[in-house]
Amino acid sequence: MPRPKRKAAPPITSSDVDSSLRTEPKKSTTKQFDRIDNLFESYANKSLGLIDPDGIEALCKDVHVDHTDVRMLILAWKLKAEKQGYFSKDEWRKGLKCLGADTLPKLRKAINGLKKEVTVPECFEDFYSYAFQYCLTEEKQRSIDIETICELLNVVLRSEFPTQVNLLTEYLKIQNDYRALNIDHWRNFYRFFKEVLLFLFFHTLPLDFIFCTFFTSGCVYYLIVRLI
């Protein structure tokens, strides 16, 4: 009986190669999201389908970072979290993919290095504005109480402007004109710290006049002109 002829394999085309190349990244991405999802489930409140404050506290313990550390606020910013104290699954997935963190060790390393994310001025300004928005916990809320503002200043700006933050928070606590501050006040604080030299806090005019002028004028440049 004659041996049957073996059929020649069809030639490999460029489309076959392209298809195989496209399949591998898809499989890799799928596996990455599976690991990210598993990490989410380990901290999520099952009934809510969200990582809630208890889950965030557990996460903080696992990554060895205090919940008041600025890095946790930067993490919320990277995740584009909309609600304070909560991470949705979509926020978690997109944020952790951006950070390249699909396991706990990778996430711990990413969180430890988060301060580098805001070293670029444009990034810090975006984060700084986000920090205020993140603290608006009620619908249609436009301002934040003085106590919370002082806490937020300590978290976000103290490392760069320790003396200025001390002076400003001290003043905010004793003044009687404002019970809450809005986003414009908040943004102007950072501009104020950047553009007014430190010695201006101690010379020419008393501190209460400096800040009264700052608040009533609504413009840092007006403040500088008055002081100089």
C-alpha cells in the first residue's frame, strides 16, 4: 500500500504573525487585570462592591503606610477616586494598571514611591486641587470647614512649607471672619506660599494684616504690592 503523501502546511502569512502578536499582549493584559481584581476583592466590602474605609485601613496596614500619610491621598489622586474613603473597582483597575501594580509587593513599592509623582509642578498643582475636591463629601458642597482645611494643609504642604503652614493654620484658627473656605482660597494659599518670600511674614506688617489683605483682596499679587 503506497504511503500517503503528507499535505504541505499552508504558508505563514503576515496576517497570521500579526494575529499571534496581538493575542499575546491581550492574554498578558487579561492576566494582569485578573491579579488586580483579586487584589481588589481582598479589600472590598462585598455588599457594597467597593473598597470602603475599613478596606483602606487594611490596605494601609499591608503596605505599612499610615492612613493620614500624604501618599494615601496621592494614591486616591492616581486612582481618580471620586468619593472620599472609597475606591470603586473601575478606579482600582485603571489606577493600579497605570502604576504597574498587580500584586501586593508591587503595590507596596508603588505607594512608597508616590511622592515622586507630584515633584513636577504641573502634577503637584493638579494633585493640590484634587485634595480639596476629595474633601467635598456632601452633594453641592463648595467649601470646607477651617479645621479640615488646617488638617489638609498639614498633610499636603507642611513638608515643603513648614513655617508658612504653621503660621497660616495658627491664624486660621484664631480669626473669626471665615468658618469655611472655598477652592479659590485653597488655590491661593499655594500661590501665596510660592510667591511671597518668607521674610515678609516677619517684617513690615503684622501677620493679621497680611492675611486679612490676602483674604479680602482675593489676589496674591495685590498682597505683594501692598507689602513691598
